[in-house]
Amino acid sequence: MTAAAACSSYTSEVTERRGIPAASFVQDVQSYLSQSGLDVNSALAFLQERLQQYRVVEMKLLAQQRDLQAKIPDIEKCLDIVATLQAKKDSSEALVADFEVSEGIYSRAKIEDAESVCLWLGANVMLQYSCEEATALLQTNWENAKASLEVLVADLQFLRDQVTITQVTTARVYNWDVHQRRLRQATTPKES
């Protein structure tokens, strides 16, 4: 029986969240080891491997969270710009804006009667939309990004809980092993 199967079969409460396996808390180390068919070293190796897997997943989730946290303000800025263009569209007054051409280099432009805007979609793709279509698209993207961020935060919390449970279980298995060794030493007759 593999260590992963042993851990899964030990607790009926094992679940997962979006592919992140749940850790099972071990109440009784001796029964855990006997039911799983593992020795202490194998159980500790499995728990350390699981911790390493959790760390890899955490790094990926944190990178996704940083990307979303950077993307949301950009979408909000775009929404504000499109709203400004729509507000100026009905007035006879032209909109004067400074555009960044390159890092630190700006150009001034006079925008009159903006009926459409061009949005970067990614992968070097830019499409032209009417202001209303652009607002709808940006609003949908903003809502999706916010929802994704909430899911990521929940995933990170779940992951941190699993790391804590695995660390506690590792400590319990290790301490149980130390206790068993001391008991064996105490019962072993000493040579004089």
C-alpha cells in the first residue's frame, strides 16, 4: 500500500479543494501506522513530501494572486477612461489626454467625438469596440477577476490549513517515535 493511499484510507473525511488534497489529522499515531502499513520513517517521508507539494501549490497560487491584484486596478483604470470618453462624447468639448509612448515619454492628444475604443486583449491582439461594448466587456472582466481573486484567497486559506495539519501530524508521528524509543530503552536491561 502506498503512503498516499494509506493516508487516504485512514480518514474518511479526506476531501480536496480544486485539486488540493486535504490533510488528515492523526489522532492515534500507532493505529495510523498499523492501519496504513507504514513504518515511522515512511510516514515521515510521506508527510514531508506532502508538505513540499503544498509549498509548490502555494507558490503557484500566490503568483496567480499577484497577477490578479495587478490586473484589477488596470481594468478599473480602463473603465474610468471609457466612462470619461462617454461623458465627453455628448459635449462639444474635446478631451485632451497625455499618452505614454514609451517609458517616461508622453505625447499629448486631442480626442473629439470618440465613438469607439481599442482594447488590448493580450497575446498582441487589439480589438476596436464601441464605448458601450468596451464598458460591458471591461465590467465582465472586472467581475470575473474579483471572483477569481476571492476563490484564490479561499484556496490559499484552505492550503494553509492543510500545511498546519500536516506539520502537526509530522510532529505527532516524530514525537510518538521518540517516546517509543525511550520506552524501549527503559525496558531494555542495562549491561554492567
